[in-house]
Amino acid sequence: MSNFALSSSRCQPRPAAARLVAAGAFLAASIAFALPAAAQGAGDYRVKGQEGTGGSYTGSSSLTQTGENTWRIVWRIGSQTWTGFGIGDGKIIAANFSGNGQSGVMLLVTEDGTPGYKAFWAYTGAKVVGIEEWRK
């Protein structure tokens, strides 16, 4: 059976075929919009950072969603490990952290068109801010 019906000497798609095409287009668009979001949120990241005092470093981090809007963060920079807890919608996460006798705060922010996060952090009482790039 053909997917087209003749009407007035023109080929027109049958209603069922048109619905199938529309559903396929909707599914494809949904997947396309969902793929960039997968580059943020829970997962493991490579970290490249710049301390507020000028030193640079690399390491890794792990971001785990513990509730609808709560997050656990673990960083490994060299031989040091930092842990933190944050709140946010996955596009923006505000967190505290501690490790190696220090504590601080961090803000993770997604950047349009860029996978991962830009992170801004400071130790408690510090007057300088460090910056990190988190990439999957």
C-alpha cells in the first residue's frame, strides 16, 4: 500500500504518514537539544585551573547529583583531595568545599556552546578568586 493518496492529480501524504514524520522530527529535535545538556551535570571532569595568586594546575573532579537540586563534588588536584556540597539546577551550582585544612566556596556556571563549567572559587577569608574550567 502506498503512503500517498491521489487527490486532484497531486500526491499528498496520508494523515498517518504525516503524523509519523512529525513525530520523528519532534524526536530528532528533542535529542538534538538534549545532547548539549549532557555535557554538564553529573559526571567526571578534567580540571584546568588558575589560582587567584597566579599559579596554574590541572586535576580531575567528580560531580554527583544527590537530590533534585543538591550535589556532591570531589576534586583531585595532584596528591590533594577536596570535597564539597552544593545546591543548584545543574546549570548553576553554588558549593562549599574543604580539604587539606582549608575551606571555601565555589560557583559553577555553564557557558553557552561550551561543554562543562566555568568555576569561580575562593578560600574562606581570601581576597582573591581562582578560576577553573571543567570539561568532560
